Amino acid sequence: MTNRFWAVLFGGVLLACFLMVALAPVFGYWLPRNVCVYGDDIDHLFYVILWATGFFFVLTSVLQVIAIWRWGDYDPAKRAQYSHGHLGLELLWTIAPGVILLYLTFAQIPAWSKVTYPSERPTPDQVVTVVGRQWEWRLRYPAAGVPERVRTWADGGLIDDVYVVNELHTWKGANCTLLLKTDDVLHSFYLPNFRRKQDLLPGKTVTIWVQATEANTKHDAATDTWSLDPAVGPAWEIACAELCGGRHYAMRGVVFVHPTKDDYDRWLKHTATRQRSYKPEQ
Amino acid sequence: MSVGHGTKPTTHARELGFLRKYIFSTDHKIIGIQFIFSALIFLVIGGLLALAVRLQLGWPAGDIPLIGRWFPESWGGRMSPEFYNMLFSTHATIMIFLVIIPMLAGGFGNFLIPLMVGAPDMAFPRLNMLSYWFMWPAFVSILSSFFVEGGAAGVGWTSYPTIASAMLPEGTASPATPNAGMGQTLWLVGLICVGISSMLGSINYITTIVNMRAPGMTLYRMPLTVWALFVTAILQAMALPVLTVALLLQLLDKTVGTTYFLPPAGLTFGNWQTAAGGGQPLLWQHLFWFYSHPAVYIMILPAMGMVSDILATNARKPLFGYRPMVYALAAIAGLGFIVWGHHMFQSGMDPRLGTGFMIATMLIAMPSAVKVFNWLATCWQANMNLTAAMLNALAFVSMFVIGGLSGIFMAATPVDIQIHDTYFIVAHIHYVLFMSSLFGIFAGLYFWYPKMFGRMMSEFWGKVHFALTFVLANAVFFPMHIIGIQGHPRRYYDPTLYETWAPLQPMNEFMSVAAMLLGAAQIIFVLNFLGSLFLGKRAPINPWNSNTLEWTVPSPPPHGNFETTPVVYRGPYEYAVPGEPLDHVPQTEPAK
Amino acid sequence: MIGARRMAPRRWTRPLVCSLLTTLAATLAGCGGSLDTGYSIDLIYPVRKDPLVLAPLPAETPANPVPPGKLDESIRRLPEIKGKLLDPDKLTDAQRADLKAALDAAFGRPAEPTIRVLGKVEDEEYADFVTEAPASFAALKLADPTVEPDDKQKAEKDQAYRDKTLAVGGKLFRRHCMHCHGVVGDGRGPSGAWLSPTPRDFRQGVFKFISCDPGLSRLKPRRDDLRRTLNHGVEGTSMPSFALLTEEERDHLVSYVLHLSIRGEVEYDTIKTLLDPNQGPDALTDKKLDRHVASRTGLFLWQWAQAATASGATPAEEPKATDPADAAFPASVRRGYQVFTGQDAGCISCHQDFGRQARYRYDDWGTLVKPNNLTNGIYRGGRRPIDMYYRLRCGIPGANMPKIDSKNFPDADVWALINFLRALPHPDTLPDDVREKVYGVVDPKAVAPKHAGGGHD
């Protein structure tokens, strides 16, 4: 096993890693489709970091493979270059990464504050209470509009609230504010297609917001049911992202984005009516 | 700090019996080897647990192969989700607390520090022995936890309340999940013992390094291994008390009924209702990560130090940038204390705190970058001998680059929203722990084996082991970045329930196959390690022609290490010095 | 030392490494995703080992539920508090072997589940049920009702359809349900014993949430009831909603649960007969046991079919006031309050203090169950008014909540009671006098919230 062999091995493995990232999108393995209003900002930051880190990965990999190839062939008769260091180089590779990192740091802050800071939360068009429990999402919608005192409503509820399991309904363009609660253990409400996840804490109500930019729900007038439009592609799912016991993996939900507020209101009323049903089903 | 006062080596008045010489020894070398052997045994156990995890992930709908019939009938031949949770939780716990930390800090730290600084033993030899034996209650605790009611702890190595800490007013079983009962209590006890062991050790290392260096061994003539272990010991001494207290608080919540982590309204699990509380689950996360972030540096800094020494020796070239490397170690450790919140960006803590932690976290990449470039520069225009140790050290460098760069994605708070608790994190963890720390450990074992055991390991099989491990480990862990970007969550028993992640199943299967092969490849190392103890060629004093003090004494060194106290005249990296007859000049060589 | 002699590379190392890498690549190419192959063909339904719980149940009313992991221990202690158990351990080896053979023949194994009613049955009491079996299968949609008649061919087609349905259901059950409900549906899967309430034990053929008068349905639920449970889950317990499976998948699951339930009940009944001290040890030997199994299979199939074709509890009249804004609502709630607290219906005697101080009691499975805390707003059987109607008119088998019969309580009273129950968790919708009696305060804002912290719905 000569140094050439090792240089090829190192180079081959590092190249395979590089290719995996470069080719993954081609095979459809990549970020899930973004349907949230701040998703593009987050994805943009992701790509900036990807390019910056990609550059340094290629640089260090190439340097190492070259070093193994050229100087990996030990010869007792030869001598290496005797150098304890070089101030200029030290400054270069301290300051240059430093500058890049500081830039990356401050580039993140606008998106982070927009998405998470309470002070920057937009006025909600819709509020939903989400109770995460072992092992499902219980959602509660107000029967009409946004209640006046949202936190009081979130804690107590009103008699005509609409109860749904594992389904988040909203409409395209609506600012949907979610109040997340739990009574048992930590969960995390994760919407991959909305680039949003938030841990739920027992004893605390955490508020987040999402806003869909696309719709995925269609209404079948004949049966008066709503379903996901298969033309849109795979479902936009809800998953739990904090270990919560046995069925942590099974806390699956689906997001239904109605095309218009009218359609959403129609769904809400339909569901409310069925929930107040006094008649046996067929 | 003045150079340490020399001490006359001690000799024992009478010959010790087998027990006192090899089992209850106060000799730092024996203690170091004890740590190494225990850690290697747990490496095998932790590795088997990981293979079981990969078995389930690769074939989520499958039955338990081969040993399925040993499981209870009601399981129907299939692994239960709680069992799976237990597998990854104990895998991580064992690897972190019973393998990497004891191996690096306890094993290499104990063996190398006195030898490298020119001391006859550690400052407190009996305390040192105690630090090893405190590991045994931890071993017994963790191993016995597999057999208690409910099974071993299965709430993640992070053991977050309230799933880990919720208890009913009576009894020892948890309402939250079966494996947070007695198994979790034993887990807490075990980790408290590991913490005490590490704290005892760190006192020893700091005192020895500060007080017992040989004449001429100034701080800036110490090898990087010693610097790294020194900084690691300071990290341990300062961070471990916080973890120990946190573990104690959770233990009290679970046994005595305190409510440090129980919210005021109590918790509801179906019919079960806990008592009312008065605490906060989030408190645990702060306390835990205040230690566990420095812990990850505890797990990498010694390896970084060893890699620096191994690279310089095998490259036959001085380490590039000695002082910047030392400052970088200190910077990583110092910054490491103010970044713990980056594990908690999505936890429900005030997001403005997140911004602060992000800034500190991004900065920590700077000293790491400095180190990587210095290592690369050490290899540039060198005269490298690609021994097994050297290959592992070189791999450490490029694998650490990958691990460190993936950390930048996670440091960026908005991007972290997407990748937190996904396989991207798992990829990062394993690149820095398996492919950096563990490669560093392999490098250290191949390099210092002759000194420890007086025999040479097989270079050929070491290289075969390296080649297979290098290729297969990348095959297992690199695709995790990809599935993590797609949002594949971690700690999932069956991700195929989701339309978003079911298409990733071929990648999961590929990684599982590669993992089985990776596990098999480690047999080569085990056989090489154990076989060479009896069949290896006898080792000379200085097989690698290295400069540091441990290579001036016999392999293995006698009790008391040095016949006469060594005197140090130069730094550790005098290789390829112009005008010298040999390509290396040992530290004890007087100046002309 | 180093460099003195370069290690000679072995000839076969490069090919070795290359071939390993090729194997890896081939594995990747061959990876087509994992298939769900379902139960292993070697797996068999084990014969029951845990004790049978018999009537009468202990009268104790403990304050706390069974602790985690202690379900079987708690059941074994029932005789200490005057409960009655029957231990399958007392079966002789021969009896157990015969029972196993008969059950395996009738119900197959998890990978190949079936329901067969085998052989002629002379016992007059049960012969009819055996001949009724095909009709029962059809009523339960375990056979394809659209297949044209040709008796022998139809029977074969039905058999094949039934087996295919059950096999698909079994595979789904293994994937989604087995870890809680256990392989045989005993509620003792690896996760099951650590939940409270424990997952349903199907083996007594008793289900809580039915929509049919138990007198008509012989206490069996209808397929719709089981499907409703799958759709909505059981709120407040660990039974999740499976609405995200397709409707066809849920149908298959219902069929498989039926299969497990019938098998369990046949096993229960047969063990009871085998261990009956009045019968003598030779009561069910050889053929007699086979015929017993066949007759009971027919009987229980018939009961399920009766429930399927019986009409559900249908309200005779509709409620008058349902909206809290309606002027007649407060009066309706007051009437409901009267019914609830009155002697005749007796609700308050079990739902003490409206459920806030109810105590646990033993149910038919030997576990502890508590009358619901009705101020909580959690309704396990469903929160629609019609669901509440079913609970009131049909009772809750197993937990032994009695029904409210229509002779003494016309529908108007039941709707009034339901209005009261709906308003109970929302103090602001109660009339002032009722609110004061229930919550002790007149001002709705002064009522303490259900949970100070996150709250639970």
C-alpha cells in the first residue's frame, strides 16, 4: 500500500462525500418542498452556508490529498521542511474564517427574529390550539374568527370549538398562529414543508406562526369532503421531533391548506356541524 | 510558573503481590491500561447496540433476526418501539460516558501525562486508583439496568424531563414510558459515579502538570497531548459539578418526590396523574447542556492533542504553529462554556437568548479552523511515513473538517429550525465522535501500544483495519447528512409511516448494510490488539523515533518511570532540524 | 526503526478492498427499499396463560389506578378481595394440546388468519348457529356479498376472500397495533402493560363503545363502532386516531380485530368449560372439544352478525334547544342537571361530584376504570351529542355503566342531559343556579381553570 494508494483512497472517499451532496438533489433527496412564507429566507441561508462550507471542504480535502500524494513516500535520506510556523499564514487562516463566520452570524439574525421573536409576530388571521400528547396532536379551532382574548381561549376553550385530531387546516396566505401546549412530556411540533419546529413544554404555552403560500386541498362537492390534491405531490406532514416515548415515531399529522378563506370556513362549519350531530350516521 | 521541582524516583521497599500490582494498582500506567481495557469492552457493547439500532432502521417492518425467539411471545417476533428507544439511548450513553471519555481522559491521560512531563507518577496516586474504581459502580449500574423491570433507560442519553423524571406518588415505575423507571434511576446513579471518577482524575492531571514537570520542561515545551489533556482536565473540573448536581436533582425527583423539573400543574398520562410540582422542565436542559457542551470538547481535545503529536512524529516535521495550536485549545475550551444554549434553540427558551448563543457558537469554529490548517501545514512539504497511526491521524483531520463544517449549519439558528432533531445532527455527532475522536483513539492506540505493552501491533492489519473502517464509516454516516436535510427525524422507530421520508428507505437500508460490515471490520482491530499482546514483536524503546520523554524509557516503562529525573532542553517537535545527523532531536538532548 | 523496511504489500490486499467496495456498491444498487412481509409463518397464536376474570367483580373502589407494569399482578390478586379467577395453568397438558389444535384449525396462525366453523354440531342449542355461519360472514362483510350463488363455488370464493382480508388486516395489525394490543389481542403487547387505561383485551368479546341496544346486539359492537374508534382514537387514552390510514386499510383492521375477538372468546369459553368443576374432567375430550369450539365459533359469529344487522339506538325525537344562545337552552340544562343528580338515573352516584371525586372500580377485564370526570371535557367514546346518546342509551359494556331506558326517560330527557353534559366543562354556558351548585361560584370568571399550566382538552 503505497502513498499513492492512500492518496487515492482518501481522495476517493472525500470525492464520494462531495458527490453525494452534489447529486442528492438530482435523485430527489433534498430539502422538502417549501410552502411557507419565510421558508425561502431560511433556505437561502442554508445555501449560503452550504457554499461557504463546501468551499472549505474542497480546499482542505485537496490540500490533504496533495500532501499525501507528494510527501507520503517516506525516505529516510530526505529531510522535511523545517518550519515551526508562519505568522502571516496564522493571521490569514484566523482572520479569513473569522470574517466569514461573523458575516454568516449576522446574516441569520433577520430571519430568526422574523420567525421566532414575540415582538415580530404578525397579527393572526387564524389561531389554533395544539395539544401534543402521547401520541397524537389534538387541535382545537375556534368556531368563528379569532377569539378576543386568545390566551384565555387557549386555556379554557369555548363550547362551540371544533376538535380535530392530527390535522392542521389553514388557508393560503393566512397567518396561522398556533398555541402549543402539552400535559405530559416534551414533544416538538415539526412541519418540514413549513421550515418550522417548536418544542412543547409541560407547564408553558408556546406560540408560533406559519403562513402557507400554496394550497393542497380540494373539495369534492358530491360527497362534501375535503382531501389532499394528489396533483400537489406528497402530503405536507406534521411530525414529532422530540422523543416522547414509545409511539414518538407515530405522531403523524397532515397539513391541509385550503385555497381560499371561504373554503376553509366551509370546512370549519361542516366539521362543526358533524361534531354537533344528533343523528346516527348512515 | 517555574519549572517543576524534580523528584527522585521512588522504589518500593518490597515486591507487591499480583493484586496490588495489576488490579488495585496506584501506578498511573496500570490505571491507564485498566481504563483502556474497560473502555474497549464497552466499545464492543455500544457497537452491538448501534448495530441493533441500524437493524431496525434498515428494515423497520422486519422481525428480530436469529434471537427473536428469546423475546416474550406477546412481542410477536418484532422489536417493540420502547426497546428501540432503549437501544439508541444506551448506545449513546455507553459510548460517551463509558468509552470515549474514559478512554481519552482516563486511559491516555493517565498513561501519558507523567511520562510526557517527566514525572515518576501522578501527584495523587491513590486518588488516581480511586478514580478508576469509581467507574466500576457505573459499569455495574448501567449493565444491571438492562435486567430491571422496564429495562434500561430509554429516554435518550439527554434524559430530558419530563419523560425521564415523571413519577407517580408511589412506586418505582414511570407513567411516561416503561424504560424511565428503575433503569433510569440506575442510569443516573451510574453517571454520577462516572462524574466523580472524572473529577478525581482531573484534579490529578492539573496538579501533576502544574507541579511535577521535569526540570527544563516549561509549559511551552510540553507536547500538545499534554496541553490538550490539561485543558480537558480544567473543562472537566469546572463543568462536571453542574452535571453531577443536575443528575442528583433528577434522582431526587425520581426517588424522593422533589419537583425540580415538575411543572406546577403536574402531569397527566391517561389515568395516571402525578403530584403537583413547582419546577420547570427547561431547567434540566440548561444544567445538562452546561456540562454536555464542554463534554463534547472533553471528548475531542485529547484526540486533537494526540493527533498533533502523531502527525509531527510521522511527518518527520515540526508541528506547524505550536503556540497558535495551544491558544486554539484554550479558545475552544473557553468558548465552549458559553455556547450550551445552541442545543436549546427550539426548546421554548426565549429566542433572543438563541441569538446570543448563536454568536458564540459561530465563533468557536475559528480556533477549530486554525487547528485544521496547522495540521495540514504540518503535512505540507513533509516526509510522511504512513503508518497505521499516521493514517488514522490524517483521517481525523479531514473527518473533523466535515464534522466541524456541518456544525456551522446547526449554529445558524434559522437553519437549525429545520435540521434540529434530524439525522443531520446524528451525522454531525458521528463525524466528530466516531470519525474524529475514535480515529484519534485508534491512532493513539497504534502509536503508544509499544510503550504500553512492550509489543508491536501488526502494521499490515492496522492498515487493513483503517482502510475498511475509513471507507465504511463514511458510507454509514455521510448519507445521514442527506436524509437529515430532507428532515428525517432522529430517534424514529419507523420513519416509513411518512410520505416525506418513506422514499429515503433505500438509503437507510444501505447505511444499515454498511454498518454491519463496519462492525465486522472492527474484529480485525480486536484480534490485532489482543493477539499482539502475546504474538507481537518485542518493542524497542523508541520504535517511531519520536522526541518526547516517554520514548526515552523502556517499553513498557518500569514503576517510577525514569531511573533518574530527566532534564529537558528543547521542545517536542525538533524534527528535520538542519545540521543535525538524525532527522529528530529528542527533548533530553542538550543544546550544543 | 521506521522506514527501515517498508511493509511489503500483500498481493491480495488491493483486490480484497476493491471487491468489498464492489459488494457495497452492488448492495446499494440492489436496495429497493424494505418490504413489509408481515408475520413470520412460524409464529403461532399462543394459548392463553393469564387467568380468566369471572363475575362477580370485587366491590372495592380504590382511589388510584393500577400502577405501571402491574396489570397482571393486580389481576392475580383479585381473589384476595373476593374476585373470581380461573387459572389456565390448571389445564392438563392433554387438554391444552387439544385446545390448541382445535383453535389453530379454526383460526389459523397470525400469518394465515382465518375463521372456520368446522364440522357438524349435534348439540341442538348451537347447531343453528353453525349452519347460520355463512350468513354471519356475509353480514360481517367477511365474505363478498356480490358473488353470484353457486353454493360450493361461493363458499370457496368467500373463504378465499375472507382469508385474504384477514391476512391483509393481520399485516396491518402487526405494523400498527400489535405492540400495544399484543399478538392475540390481549392488550399485553410490550407497550401495553405500561399504559393506563390498558389497551383493550379483545378476548372476551366485549367492547365499550357500542351504538346498539345490548339486548338486541348481544353486547357486540357494530363494525361502524370499531371503525369510529379507529377514525377518532379514544380521546384521553393512548389509543390514537388512525384516520390517516386509507378507509380500506381501516376496514381490514376491523375485520382482523373481529377475528382476534372471536378466537379469544372461543378460547375463553372453552377454557371455562374445561375447568368447570361441575362438568367433570372428561367433559370435553377429543371430538367433543372440537365440536364445542365449532359451536362457539358459530355462536359468536352469529352475535356479531346480529349487532351488524340490528338497528342502532336511534333517537325517536330530535333535541329542541342545542345552541347555548337559544332561549330554551338554560331550561334544558336545568332539566339535565335534575336527571343527572336525581335518584332514578343515578348518574351522580358513580360520577361523584360530577366525576371530580369518582373512584375507580373493577371492570369485566379485571382492570380498574373510573367514571368520567365530566367537568374535563374529555369524552372517550366521542364528543358528538349522538355519541353521548349511544353511551346513555346503550350503556358501556365491560365498564358496566348502565343504560338509561326509554320507558323511564324519553328522548327529551336524554337530550336535556346531553345539553347539561356539554355545558358542564364550560361554566359560562351554565345557568347561574346550576353553576353555583356545580362550581360553588356564581361568577363564571371565578371558576378555577381546569389546569393552571398548559391545559388539556
